[in-house]
Amino acid sequence: MAQKKIAALWCILLVFFLIFGVSCLTRRLSPSVPDPSPPPADLVSLSWVQNHMCWDDCFSFWVYRREDAPYLQGHYLSKSTKAERTLEQLPLSEAQWAQLESHLRAHSFSPRQEPIPGIFVSDATESNLSITWSRDGQSFTERYNGEYESELRDQLTDMAETALAQKATKPVLFPQDSTT
């Protein structure tokens, strides 16, 4: 009778260790699930340069913050007038900055593919989109292929046109001439 109790106890212990061991093993072997909602990062800058055989498809945009104010620089072809526009430190509104940041968070972009060494394609579009974010004091840059991002291009062009129009309507204030 004592042997049956010992055998039963061993069976219970064996089952316990099997169940406990398997559950520990599956927890250790299963990949950790990342936090589905990491804290949002703050937009630091966006840089986008596109070169193409067709001049109409060439442009550059650089959106950045300096001294807590957003700015836009770049070179592009105006949608309305088809004239070349060059922007230098064009101030943007906080609403435009927030709209751009929201757009970048909501969309996924194609990853940038490095060109194959030694192969040159003369009619290929080269479109490098770099977005720099900051989270917890750490900056990180994501690089994408911007070739098919016409919605983002339209948004940046519209932002530039709006900011240029606002700049043109603001009165220029000249300091008083102290000699008169």
C-alpha cells in the first residue's frame, strides 16, 4: 500500500512538473509581443529629395523646427503656375506642422532600397524620404522610398503655396528713420 502511495505521489509530481515545465518553456520560446501603442514620437524634421529624368518630377523639401518655430525650405514646380519655386526658411504655422505630423504618423511608406552596386540606370527615379523623430530625448531617422508618395508631395506643395501666400499678404514693417 505504501508503494502505491509513493507511485501516486510520483505521478502527481511528474504531471505537475510536466505542466509547469511546458508552460515555462512556451513562455520562454514564444516571441515577446511589442507594446501595441508605443508613446508617440515628436516630428523633428522631414527631408525629401527626388531626382528624375523629367524636370517636372524633380523636387526637394526640408521641413524642420528651429527655435520652436517650424520652417520649410526646398525647390519644386508650382502646381498652379508651373513656375519653379525656391523656398528659403519659409515659416509654417503650428497647424501646418501638426497636420504634417499627423499625416506622417497615419501613413506607412515604402522602405528605401539601396541601389545595386555597379549598376547604373539612367532613367530611374531616385526618391529619398527621411523622417526624423524624437522620443524620450532620443532622435531616430527613418528612410523611405518616396517615389510613389504623391499625396505627401501634394500636401507639402500645398503647404508651401499657402505659406508663400500668407507671407506675401503680411505687411513689411520698416523701422522708423531716426534722422527725420
